Amino acid sequence: MFWKDALRDLPGVRKLDPERVVDGVGRRVAELRKERGWTQAELGERINFTFQYVARIEGGVNLTIHSLTHLANAFRVPIAALFEPPRDEAPRRPGRPRKKG
């Protein structure tokens, strides 16, 4: 409770929406994974998580610092890079992506 009160009083500090942050991190993880040409299963193997958990991360599940550290190490980026806004801000479509071709 103290931190919420303290942040409210700081000029120039805007309040963050936790759901938006979590969604943005998930999108950024998917973006970094695709840039490297990895499947969710391949990323999961690199960080010792199941591909189902990787899919949940990309879908916007809340992460621990432990998980963020594993992801940053796998991508060889600073943890802060996971919090950069994703390049594609288009709304997500539910379900599996359509097959190409």
C-alpha cells in the first residue's frame, strides 16, 4: 500500500496498467522468439519450460523474475529488453494462427 501512495505523489510518474504490461511482455517474447526462427517448443527446451508454458507466456501470463531471467538469458538480451513495447500492437486474434500457403 505504501508504494502505491508514494507513486501517486511523484510528479511525472504515470500509473501503469499491470494487464497491459504483462500482455506487452508476452508479445515481446513472441517477437524475439520469431526473430530467431524458434518454435515455442525450441524456446521451451532452451529455458527448460514446456511449450505450453511458453504459449501461456506469449498469451500474457504473469511471470516471475526467475522466468524473466531465463527468457533474457535464452535471447541473450537484458531483462529490460523484455519490457520494450512490441513492434506489432495489432489486437490479438484468438486461436491458432492460420497456415500459410
